[in-house]
Amino acid sequence: MSANIELGSVADVTAAAAALAGLALSARSLKVAQSANDTAERTRTETIDAARTAASREDDRDRRALASHLQAWWAYTEDPSISTNGAKVYGVVVSNRGSTSAVFHDVRIATVGNNHPSGEDIEIVTVPPGLYFVPSNAVTGGSAWGRPVLVTDESAFFPLTFARKYDVTTIRFRDQLGTPWQWKPTDGLVEVAPEAGRETAATP
């Protein structure tokens, strides 16, 4: 009977040891599986984040490329449809041309070189695709700027590339999505915070 008890005890101990080993193996397998799941989830999250970041950068690049279509510079013309008796008419050319059509709104252009005492900015509610000339009325008086004229013959308008006293200092506008932008020679093109009251005024 003693031998049977000893054999039974040994068997119980062996079974218990086997059970513990199995439990340890299961725990290890569970830990490995959990680690693999965590790694897979982390990889999935990083992939999604990377895709979102790339999409955001591409969207920003596209919006910036679209906004960069709007440009302005000083020029003069002797075009008979604008000039009287062949006199030079000075003003600012506003260009909205690019590979993608865009319409800009609430355009405001600040300049130096217009001697009108009011120092008014050029203000245009809507600038469709095309090339426009805004004549300066500094000589004739009245409003500082005339109405924008659609340019049909670009060769009749000569940019003032060497006249330092004539310059465009700031361009502010909203793109088709309502995003406000500002351009300055020192800063380039940057997205800016909406001006107070501008969003409400622009809402139909």
C-alpha cells in the first residue's frame, strides 16, 4: 500500500507539473499573441496616420498652388481703349491665370507708387480667371483707382520692372473655399486667420 501511495503521489506531482507547464506555455503564447496584436494595431495606426498626413500635405499643396495663381504688378499702357492721346496710363495688372481655373474673392491690393493722397488700396469683389488692368487715377484725381479692365492684348501693357518707387506691398484675398490668404514680398504666400466680419459679409 505504501508503494501505491508513493506512485500515486508521484503521478499527482507529475500531472500538476505538466499542468503548470501547460499553463505557463499558454500564458506565454497568449503574451506573444497579444504582443503581435499590439504590433499589428500600432502598425495599422501608424499607416493610417501617415496616410492622413500625406493627404493633408497634398491638400495644402494643392490649395497653395491654386492661391498662387493670383498675382499683381505695376505696369503702364498706351492702349487707345484706356489711354487718351497716346499718354501713358499707369496702374496695376492683376493676373489670375494657371493650369486650374479659380475665382478669388474680396481681393485687396496695397501698393506704393500711387500718389493719390488717400492712399487707397485696390479692392475687387471678385476676380475671375483672366488678366486685368486697374488704372491709377493719381493724376486725374477722384477715386484713387479706376475699374478693372479685362486685358485682351497683353503686349500693350509694360511692367515696371526697374521702377523702385512702384511696388505691390500686400495682396489679401479669399480662395474658392473661403480660405483667406496674404502675400507679401518678405513673407511670400501664407494662409491667414479670417478677418473679423469678413466671413459674415461674404455669406450669401
